[in-house]
Amino acid sequence: MPLLTEVRLRSAKSREKPYKLFDELGLFLLVMPNADRHKGRLWRLRYHYGKSEKLLSLGSYPEVPLKRAREKRDEARRLLADGVDPSAQRKITEESRAGTFEAIAKEWLAMRAKTTAAVTQQKALWLLEMLFPRIGKRPIREVTPPDLLAALRKIEAKGFHETAHRAKQKCGQIFRYAIATGRAERDISADLRGALVPVVARNHASLTDPAEIGSLLRAIDGYEGQPITAAALKLAALVFVRPGELRGARWSEFDLDGAEWRIPAERMKMGELHIVPLARQAVAILRELQALTGGLGEYVFPSLLTLTRPMSNNTVNTALRRLGYTKEQMTGHGFRSMASTLLNEQGFPPDVIELQLAHAERNKVRAAYNKAQRLAERRTMMQTWADYLDGLRAVANTSSPRRKQGLAAQSGPR
């Protein structure tokens, strides 16, 4: 079909029913009944986003001439190529011009996207989406401290006291961003200091007594649930990464021949690539697991319901409960505290331990040096740790395995 021309557009007459004049790549002109020279001829773009067909209004002819309509079409198609719905982006842009809290919050999130881990972004959006129904559509200049407090207390009313405090913290960052970009005068979240229910700091429950750890490891060896879950429990003790990093592991991240697991930056809390040296015991578990899940999809620990998602974030904790450990005794996150406590007690360099735990290094120069220079020490530490756990597992009824089965005795001088 020939492309539209200005001559054809100018000569388009109204009919009894609406009709369309098609250009290309989804662009067309909708001519309405009773259209005249200045109204009733509307540019539309038909496109697909996900599984849905959508229409985007691009203005009316002749206010928007053919050349400009095509430019708008191309702008929309560029957004689609980046995975962005043009209609949703237009709504955000319109709200941003109005300076609504929701639009500025999403603009702030987009600004951070390149330097923040995807999981951190998702958590921030989840927090903010709890506030959007009450204050999202309000111009940010008009949001008052009582408005924000009322939104936060809706979260508190559900018993999520720590979540309310975190949401307030995110709001402070958004208000300060709005101040910097000239759309707010001050950070009203500062006025809410002391207005929320205090949160009592809690550490993740963890076992740190060697005798109890030995009993835990023996219990895990006897786990009678799903073999994939059993493997996750065993690896949690050996690699002590964060639970989300473990359950979301992809086979593409592992080099079993090189005994190394490289977790990409977008999956890490700190937004940086993390290297996990794998002890012989960890490699053996992964090779057995590869026979079960290696040909099923990308995930090392796929969900039991669908192969397109990893196991639930409650799977490891549920397994621990099944083994008889309460949430006050041991959690999936507690394997990190367990390793940190005992490795520090046994005299490993704190810097090496912190690097392996993937905690933040404030000094960027020092961080780069550490990552480049201390991997060999971390490999030694991880193998020594795995051997130590084997020793604890083997000890039957020793009252003080920490004294008889010390890491230092196994690893020698460092």
C-alpha cells in the first residue's frame, strides 16, 4: 500500500463512518464523521506490548503534520525496543511535569538503575508502591508531614514496623532528589522523627556453637525432603551467600572445573560482581545437582511448580523448621553469621572474611586492591571452612569441638 502524503491527507474527506488511512509501522490517520479541515483527523499508532495490542494517540492533523507524526512514531518504537511501554511512559512524563510524588519517585528509581542492583531497585519500588495509593498522585510540593505519616501508619497497621521505617527512609531520598531538581523546598520526612513505632534491632538467628553446628549438619545430611532443597541446605553452609543469591543461582554463573561461582552485579546487594571460590565439597554437591536440574533450565534450584522461576525464598527456612529448628534458633541467613563468627574466632583476616561475605568496602581504592589481591586467601579460607565443617559433622558427642577441631589446627600458618 502506498505511503501517505500531505496531498492525500489534505484531500481526505469525512464519511458516514470513521475510516483509517494507513502509513507504515503501525501509524495511521483516523478520519471521523463530520471531520473538517481543522478537527476530526486523528493520528494513531498501533503497537504490541507484551501480549497486548495497544493504541497511542499522536495528536491531530494538520496540527501534527505527517513528518512530525512519523517522528513521534519512531520515538515510540525506540521506547519499545528498550522494553518500555510508550503509553505508560507518557503517563509518567505527564505526572512528572505535574511533579507528583509517584512520578518523581519513579524518576529517582530510573536515575539509580545503572548503579544499583536490580534486586535493590525492586525492593525500593515495592516499598514505594505501598505509599502510592495515598500520596502518589499528589504534587510533591503539596504532600505534608501528616499526609506522609498517615501513609506510613497504614503500613504499621499491618504489623510491618521495620518496613514503615524503610519506606520513610526512601521518601527522604526522594524528597532530597526533588529539592535538588527544583520541585520541592524541603524534606518533610525529617519532621516525622520519632513519630513511628520504634523497631528493635534483631540479628538473624544463627547457631555458633560448634557442637550445635555439627548436629545441624548431620540433620541436613538426613533431610528426607526434596533433593534440590537438601542440596540448597548443604551449599548454604559451605558458601554462606545471601539466601536470595543462593536460590537465584544460574548454571551459567558456575565454572565447576575452575571451582568458582561468579554472581553478576545485578544479583548482588552492593551491585558489584562477587566471586565465590568453591571448595571440593561444594563442587561435588553441584555436580550431583547438575544431573538433576542442569538440563531443566537456567536455575540451579528451580521452583517445584515451574522451571521458569527459582525456588521460593521460604524454602530453606521451611526445611530448617522441618528439621526441628525454630526461627529463633536458625535461619537461611544465619549461615552467614555462623561462618562469620567462627572464621573470625579462628583468626582469619577480617578483611578476607568481609570480602567473602560481600559486605560494602567504603574505600574504593582499597576495595579494588582487595578484590584483585586477596582471592587466593579466600580460596584457602573456603576450603579450610569446608574441611572444618566436615570435622564438626564427624564429631559425635564431644562437649567442646571448638577446642579439639579448630580451624587453625587444620589450616596451619597463614
